[in-house]
Amino acid sequence: MFTLFLCSCCSAEPVWQVVMSESKTGRILTVSNLVLTVTLSEKVYWTIREIHSGGTLMVGAYGANGAVANVKPAARPPDNKDSFMGTGHGFETISSYKIALDGRDVDLKPGDGLGARVVTLTKASKIGPLDQIAVIEFPASGDRLIERTRFTANCTLADNLNFVYAYMHCNDNALTDWLAWLDADKTLEGRCVSDDRSHGLQREVRAVALFGPEIGKGLVYAYPEVYAGGAKGNFFWDRVRDNKLYFRPRIPGVINLAGDTVLYELTVMPFAATTADWREQAKKCLTALQEKH
């Protein structure tokens, strides 16, 4: 039986399996090993649809996972009804999408499958007033994924952009208990159990851990630093099917004018724990990530 222990170093070199398949709605890319299985969908601009940990669903296709912009009327396409652009909301234009295995670009066709120690997925796209380079790396440690997102303003944002969600993750409703690190030492705790569409946390954070008491697993979302947040900063949306985690950076603000650029990084790391020790296990994961930086 496979023992899920995710935060320690492993002596054997991990191997990611990368498979391209096709569904009625377009191509599906799956990157997997015994610890993580991540699927991405061409239909929603190669954003994450699901994350499984050891076979357990952690992030689901309950909504959009990725980056979206809320734009002003000047930047809104005529058929855009809700001001949102990107991922599941549409109106995103991809200029390139590359799959690199151990640093070598590959052209995977439906039915193709290859193995690699390091997988890097790179998307260049335009989301209204923002140009985006979105990179998802599956490193040789085999126990996490790293999302790096670079936004470049392609116009004056004050005239075109209300706000942007740099990251969104539709955490399965089984993940109810959360612990947030506001900085290296100060923490805040809460639960998403109301299913009433209320918002929780609403702070700038260094990291957030989510845990599901009934499944004995959780996820750590960790930034390399405390990023400046806009209204609500990092927050949960407590819904019936998921507990969606958002990061709304201070944009406009950090960048404002055409050519201005900002880079964000987020590591997503699963862990296994009990109700008694999940905070300790989450802290071990965060400590390992902090030591890396």
C-alpha cells in the first residue's frame, strides 16, 4: 500500500507522467504521479480543472481556476455581459502554449504520453488590458506544483481595469478548516462550513492551509512573500460545492501604465494529516518551502 507522506525528501527520483487526451469539449492535459494528478483543459484556456491528491479530489471544476480580469466598459467586448474576462469567463486570447519536459519542448497529440522529471507548462495570452505569461511547473521533488504569473499592462489600467484575480482555486467542499499565516509568525484560523456564499479571511497573507477532517488531507497555498492585496486580498467564497480561494492583488496600483510588469508566484502542496495534527503537518510543508527561498 502506498503511504502518502508529502513533505519530506524522497531518495528516488520522481517521474511525472504527462498524457494528452481529447474530450467532446477539446483537449485535456494530465500531469500525474502517486502524489498529485492535475488536469488542464483547452476549453478554458489551458487552466487547471482538477487537482487530485493520491486519488482524492482536492480542487474541482466547480468554476474557473486561473486568472480573470474585471474590466471597465472601455475594455469590454460588445458581447461581454458581466465585465469578466479570462479562463471560464471567456474572452482570453492565447498566443502560445508550450509543454516542456525536462527543458525540451514537445508537441503532444491526443493519445500521446511521456514521462519526465520536470514538467513546465507555459501560456502566453491576452486578457483584456493585461498580457499574461502563466507558467505551471511540476518540479523534480514530485510533491507540489508552482504557478508563476506575470502580468504586463498593455494600456493605461485606470481607464480599462477594475481589478484582477491573479489566482482562483475551487477547493472541494470537503476542505473546510483553514489556517492562514499573515506573516512568518502571526496566524488566523477559520472554517468554511456555512455554504451560504459568504466571504472569509479577506487579508494579505504569506500562506493558507486548508484541511478536510473527513478525508484526512489538505492543501498548502504558499507565496514567497506577502503580496500587496486589493480589496479583500486573499479570501474564501463559501459555496455549496466548493470553498473557493481567491487572490486579488493591488492592480491597478502595483502596475498602472502600459508596459508595467509584475510577477506573482504560488506553490500548491498537498499533505496528509489527522484532525489532531493537521496544523503541524501544514506548518512542516510551509517551513520546507520557506527554506527553499
